[in-house]
Amino acid sequence: MHRIVGLDVAGDKIRLVALESGLRGFSILEARTVPLPEGATPGERLKAAVAELSPAPDDTFAVAVPGAQVASHLFTLPFTDPRRIEQVLPAEVEGAIPFDLEEVVWDHAVLSQANGRTEVLVAVVRKAALQQALAALAEAGIDPRLVTFAPLALATPSQRGMVSRNGAEAPAPEAVLEAGPDRADFCLLESERPVLARSLSAAGAPVWAAARTDARAADRLLSSLVRDLKLSLRGARGKSGAISRLLISGDLAALPGAAQKLSADLGIPVEPVVLAGPAAQVAQGNGADYALALGLALGAQQPRGRLNFRKGEFAFTRDLSQIRGHLTRLALAAVILLVLAIGLGAVRVASLARQEHDYDDALCAATKKILGTCMTDYRQAIAALSGGRSKAAGIPRVSAADVLAELVAHFPEDSVPTLEDVEVTTTAVRVRGVADSYAKVDEILASLRKDRCFGEIKQPRTEKQRGTDKIGFFIDFAYTCSGEQPGGA
């Protein structure tokens, strides 16, 4: 098992949620917050903060690109075929952005598919911005496997049933807003699946600092958020019904009076995110600070279908030194499997030797009873039993049922006749039946003549059935593969 770490890098702090993933699922190990030190470069500040978190060399990291650096677009495509979606999206994206596709990295996530239509969210980031973010993380010793779009990550805890519903009905649409000095990320969910995800405008650190102590500054900050939220919710009315509640997280959840102000202005219940299940046991308080970090970790734990900017020239590659421990464990497992395989082989050889001895005893007993002589070589036994003077010489190698099965198997699929009378022995076959036409009778004959065990098949007697177009026929031929010989018993 190894750790999967969701790393939420905010303006002045880092929030971390670590999972331990195994074959039977995962467990949440810890949720921590570490302040970013003042001064120095972003990479140095991040390095100092990460050092306090003491990550393991083989940790898998997941992060989000700052929302201000990502452009998101929602496309509605009139089909659901994944191949067509992959083919059409590049042209749609190129027409929606003011850059060449060579200057950006983009990825998509399918939000919904219904009535032959597909809702696709596309997130686009400039290569220069992504490279700068990865360089700062690399300076801190972090090479993230998943680099995604923060608003989509906010939906993951709800999708995985790790957000308390507080009595709300599961199918009712709800929204999640994570806001702080450097970001404002919004996600709308219906039936616990995202139907809209976007970044809103951030107010900046000075405004947030004033809002924590000044009620008027807080009103101005929240009014700006309310304006953007109303625009987002108005555009989403065609996708969902009435919003049952707005969940807030991050610095916004800790802002005094934020929930009451937003609820009064939006006319819907507003409450902090409350984590449920295993997440509630490790998070401090209600866990509203860790919604995004938890979503990032859960996304990396099940990365299939996730929006990920680590592609193309930015594709994730893990250095050999980081997986040396995995290679050692794999080598040890291989040695154990080799020892087990050798042991299993020895047991099988011993078992086969016992079976061979039992077969020899059985053959000896049978040949001694029939021929009066014990034989353990089956070739000699068959030759002796097949001799003309042997009492077993006349024993056929096949039964009448085998001959009948072979006969039926050779009827053409599109010319199977109606059989009225069949007489089968191990040396002869007589068939009386009805076919659809003379041509069908010829097809039946041609197919039967291909079997080397059927003797010469002459042209059968045929006659047209009275009152119908059917053709009756009678075929008589020898069966030559039974093994019977004259003089046998």
C-alpha cells in the first residue's frame, strides 16, 4: 500500500489530505494545514512548507492549477460516441480560445450524457503557466501525478459519499463554493454528479484581510461573490431544478457571517461543508478547510476519466529512484512465486507418476483378463487386441450413437432435411427423409461425401411428395471407421 496525497496550495498555507490505498479500498490517514513562510520565491516557500509535512519518497501527489490561470468551456455535442467526442473536441477548443492549440494544454471531462447528447467540460491552461507551476512544485521535491481543475475536484467528495447531507435529499441539486484570497471555485451538482464547474473572480489578499475585521469590507467581498454566483446559477437553471443548498469551504467558511449573508442574498440555505465517514475522523472541526484537498486525493485514488493536465510533453514520469522500493518488493514477490512454482511442479510430477503407475496396473489387469498376458505398453496392447485371432478384434471403435451424431453434423445448415426413418449400425447407415427440393438433396449428398468414414454414396431414390413441393429421398451407404473386422467377437 502507498500514500496518495491531495495538496491544496492556498495563498498563505498548504492543506494536505493523505490516503492509504490498497486492494480492498483506502483509508484516510491525516488532514493537516501548514503555513507558507513569508518572503523568498514561491518555490522556496513551498519547499519549506512541504518539508514540515514530511512526505514519503513514493507518495503520489495530486494538485490543482490556480483557477485564474485556467479557462473552462462547456460544450454540448449532439452524440455520445467517445471516439467522435475525441475527434470533434480539438476543433471546438481551437475555436473557443484566442491561442493556438500548440500554446496550451487542455483536457476534458464528460459531465453528462442523455437523449443522445453529451455535456463536456473542457479546461485549458497556457503551457507557460503549467510549466511554471510544475517547476515550483519540483523545487519542493513534488512531481504530481494528477494536475487538475479545482472546481471539478470539489465535486469528488460528494460523488464518493463523503459529505454530510444533514437531512437533504440525495437527488436534490446542490452547489459547492471554495473561496479564499487567491481563488473562488464553484461547482454545481445534480444527483451528486457535477453538471457545471467554473472559477469565479478572486478578490485578493488585502480585501480578505480587511473583511476578517471590518463588516463593511466583508459585505463588499460577499456582494461580489453573490453577483458571480447569481450569474452562474442563472445559467444553470436549464440544467438543474431549484438548488437545495450551497456548501462553502476554505477561507470563506471561516469568514464571520458569510453563510448568513450569502443565504439572505441568494435565497437558499448556505452552510459549511461537513465531511462524513472516514474523513470526519481525521479532519479538524467540520472539515470545510479540507474539501478541495480531499477531492484531489480521491481523484488521484481513482484517476480514470479525470481531467488531467499531465499529458503530452507534460506527461507524468516517475524517476527510478522513486520506485526503487517498489522494484525491491516486486523482486521479492517474484522469488517467492518462483519457489512456489518449483514446489507446485514437483507435486504435479509426483502426481503424474502415481497416475502413470495406476494406468499401468489397470492396463495389465485388462490385458491379462482378455489375452491371458499382462501388458503395460498400450501400443502393444492395442495391436494384440486388434488381431484377427483376438476375442476383442470385433469390438467397434465407435457406437451407433457416434455414427448418428457424425451423420447429423454433416447435414448442411441451410439444407437440413426432415428425417422420417434412420437405421444406424456401426457398419451401415440408411436414411429416409424429406428435403425442400432436388437441389437440397444434391447439397446433402455433396456434404456427406466429404466424410472419409462414409463409404460410396450412390444417387438416392427420390420421389416428389403428393400435394407438396417437397422431395422424399432414401440413402443407403456403408460406415467404414467403426473398426469392426470379420472374425471378431
